Amino acid sequence: MPRRSTYGFLLLLAACEARIAGAPREPGADVDAGADPSDAAGSGDAGMIAPWSTPAPVSVAATTTAIEDDVTLSSDTLEMFFAIDTGNAGKDLYYTARSSPTGTWTKPILLAFNSATQSDETPRLSADDRTLYYASGRAGNGTLDIYSVTRAVAGGTTWSAPSRLAGINTTTLTEKWYMPCGTNHYVMVQTQTATLADLVEGTVGSPPTPIGELNSAQNETGTFVTSDCLTIYFASNRSGTSMLYTSSRASLTAKFAPPTVVTDFMIPGGNGNEEDPWMSPDGRTFAFASDAAGTKDVYLSTR
């Protein structure tokens, strides 16, 4: 009898364990330690994201009567800053917004901190969307320098007076496309001669150094870098036509890999130049400028 009782108990225990193993997982229960969370739908894993959509012009920044470029968006993609070429005086910065990622853009407005007589261009936002960096000729030294304006909250429309950044600007070279990343790092474009622009990087408040492995004998411009400073997008006319390039590195102290051409945003039927790349933090919205339609316009692509 004792032997039979023990055997029956073991059968009952095995049945209970099998039932528990096959039961639905309770909400919030830990996943299998051997499972890869990136395999989950909607996890944001790059391999699971759909291809980029065909680039579409932004109607309010793609007119046939003006040159629109130098595009940047807020991190939620609801605000857009871009430049319109005003002719002899250079460029002015404009602002438009929308209520949702699929909403209609408002009529662009001229930003109040533009200079009345000098060019203002190449805007880039800080990670918290509260500081806007841009290039301006208002110093009166004949070149562009990096300035910043701030606002109290992301999405606000009241900006501080422009402030010229210390430590990075020169009186003889042009500085533009200032892009902050990491905790105290930045990349930007700086002219090395009157006709040659290079990608440079440095720490906040200190002069930059050229990124030799990315520069060519032609112009590099339109700098965009991810928040960790490890992946860069830029434009270069090294092939004879301005095209978008990208490169990555393993760490801030490592060199960038040889840049490769970005083919995702080539406009069907267009043979224009592409420049001024920007990508959202979630990697699902890409903005750039192209003259595929005749004059430079702002385009968006999503995935």
C-alpha cells in the first residue's frame, strides 16, 4: 500500500506540472530567459521595420517659386524648421507644425530671431527640443557662425535672443550644421578653404578637429548624427552629384567606417541632388532636401 500511494502521488504531481506548463502566461510574467525580446512585434528592431516609403514633398516647403532646404524636425516630428533662400541676403528660417504625424502642416511663419540683413540657416534641435542651433552671418565678419536660441518648453513658440556659441566659432572660417550628441559632444561642418567644407567634431566649448576618414577632396555638408554620436548621415558631392552618405563607429574613440551611399531616398524619375539629412530618434521618419523637381524642396519618408 505505501508503494502504491507514492506512485499515485507522483502521477498526480506530473499531471499538475504539465497543466501549469501549458497554462497561459500571466500578465507581467517574466519571459523565457533564452528568448530574444527584439523578436517581439513592434519592438523597434531594425530587422522588423518596413522599408522606407517613397519620399513625398512637404507641400508648404516644396514650392516652385522658392528654394527650400536645411530641414530639421522636433523629436516627435510635429514641428519642422527649414530655410528659404531669399536671394542676395542669403536664407531665412521658417517654422511649421502639425497636430499629429499624419496631420497637415500649418502655413510656415518667419521666425522672429532671423537677422534682417544676414543669412540664417542650417537649424538643428537639442535632444530635449528646447534649444535650436543654427548658423548666422550676423557677426559681420563675412562668415557664418553658430548661434543658439532657447525656449522654456518643447513646442513653445517664444524664443530667447540669439547667443553666439563660445569656443568653436572663428572669424575666418564658416561654421554651420552644428549637431549636439552624447553628453558634451558635437559634429558640424566647417570650411577649410573658401571652397572646401569638411565634417568636424569636438567637445562643447572647444575647437573641432576634422573627421578625416569621412572627408573627401569635395564638399561635405548637411551633418546629422544619432544621439549616441555613433551613426552619421551627411551629404557630399564627391561623386559629382550631391548624394546622401552614412557611416557608423563602435565608440566615440573609434574611427568611422568608410561611408556608403544611402539609396533609400532616391526619388523615382528624378536625377537631382540630395542633401540636408535628418532622422527621427525612433528611426521611422527621414527628412531631406532635393532638387529633383527643379528647385530644392523638403521631402519626408517614413516606415
